[in-house]
Amino acid sequence: MANIQYYDVILKPVVTEKSMELMADKKYTFLVHTEATKSQIKEAVEKMFAGTKVKSVNTMNLDGKNKRRGMTIGKTAKTKKAIVWLSSIISFNVLICSLKSFMQVL
């Protein structure tokens, strides 16, 4: 198992229609490191977004898709998604602003 620091766990937020609808229920979706555990994801969210308290974390492993270009056959990289359910947020606007700044850094 790799030694993963909290700032390496969350790769980027997932921005889709479904993830935007889940935000109304205080559920936020992130792409995370493939070897990150639920407890590491919880710790990373609470440290990176100050003032948040995580209620639960659901994860899903996604296999890479088969891709083909002519005779060459390959596969895209595996990914892992996490849906983080927050029990409390100090300020929703602060969380949105920190997510926007997080996206600009990437």
C-alpha cells in the first residue's frame, strides 16, 4: 500500500448534472487516488476544506474503458470516485469558493 498524504488523495471534483443535484443534499463527488481508503478520503476533505465535518464516504472503483485506434488496442486508466456526505458546513459559499480555487490550481 502506498504512503498517500492527504493533499494527494483528492484529485479533482466531478462536475456533472447528477453531482450538482447531489450537492443539494450536502453530497459532493470527487475523483480520488485509486489506493485511497474511506478514512483517508474523510481526513483529506476535513483538512482541505476547513469547517466541514464528514458524515460518511461512499467509494466506487471504475475500470478503464477499452479503446482502439486502427489495429492498436489499449485501455484507459482506472479511476476511483468518492461521494462525500457532509454533516455540517460552516458556510456553503466558503466551500464553493474553495472548490473553485482548487479547480484553478489544477
